[in-house]
Amino acid sequence: MSGDLALQIGRDALLMVMLISAPMLGLGLLVGIIVSIFQATTQIQEQTLSFIPKIVAVFVAMVMFGPWMLSMLTSYTRELFMLIPQMIH
């Protein structure tokens, strides 16, 4: 396997990780900001208040974007299997 191919596979893997995790991280961040604004306006300083909404938001993101994430992962895995003959030579 050439160094260029290894770098391409590594770059594609990192890109895939970022694409797959972006919806969950984005919704978690958005909910965290909303809860923080709510806490600041009502002066409720409970630190554990933000955990449950974030967990629910990440779960909802997994349910909503799950089919898309699965199709992205399967297509990437297929591409990796197609590259096996190039890795051997």
C-alpha cells in the first residue's frame, strides 16, 4: 500500500467521523445554549439541569439522522472494500 493511499484513507475516515457526529453534536450544542440562556434569565443555577435535555436531543438526533448515518457508513465501508486490491499491490 502506498503512502498516498494510506493518507487518503485516513483523511476520508476523519471526514466521515466529522460528518457522522455533526448532527448529534450540533443539536447537543444548540440545546445546551438554549438551556444556558434559560438558566441565565431565570437565575436558576442548577448545573445538572442541562444534562437531561442534551441527552434527549442527542437521542432524537440519532433517531432522526440514523438512516442517513448508516447509509454513509455502509457506502464508506464499500469503498474501503473496493480499495483492498489496490492495498495488496
